[in-house]
Amino acid sequence: MFKTIEAKGPCEGAVAQTEQLTKTIETLNVQECVSYLRAHGLRISYEKLRAGLQQGAYPFGHCIDCGKSMAFEIYKRLLDEWIAERETPVQTKAAGR
């Protein structure tokens, strides 16, 4: 995807520049994911997240058996979509009332 921007400089006319937008796969580790989920109100432990990923209960990541250890890949975009499907609005009281 390309985005054209206009850069205005000391010249009379504007010079068009093309800037390439790149996409990346944003991932989280188990600790970051647990903190992120807790910040969204989910009560979860590291062990529960790991077990859920291993069992396929959480569709936002994978567990890979590397022999002596397990590797976890948690995809932030899929995690955000999963949270958005489950979040409910909560009305909070204003301070001082």
C-alpha cells in the first residue's frame, strides 16, 4: 500500500513524495498477554493462558512443542478481535459523586 504525501519546503511548489506503508505481525509473549487481558478485565493466570493456547481454547495464538520447551505465539490483532467480541460496556461513576 502506498500513500502520497505533499512536502512543502522553501520552494514555491509542493513536492510529492511517496511513502511506503509496511505491515508487520505484532506478537506478545505470555507475560504481556496476561497483563493485557487483565487490563481488559479478564481474570487469568499465566498457567491458564498457556494451557488454553496448548488446548486450542484461545484462537489468538499457538503453542509449539520445541522438544525441551514450549514456544507460544500470540497475535495482537487476533487478540484484540477476540477481546472486542467479548467486551461489554461498563458504566462507571464519575469522581466526586
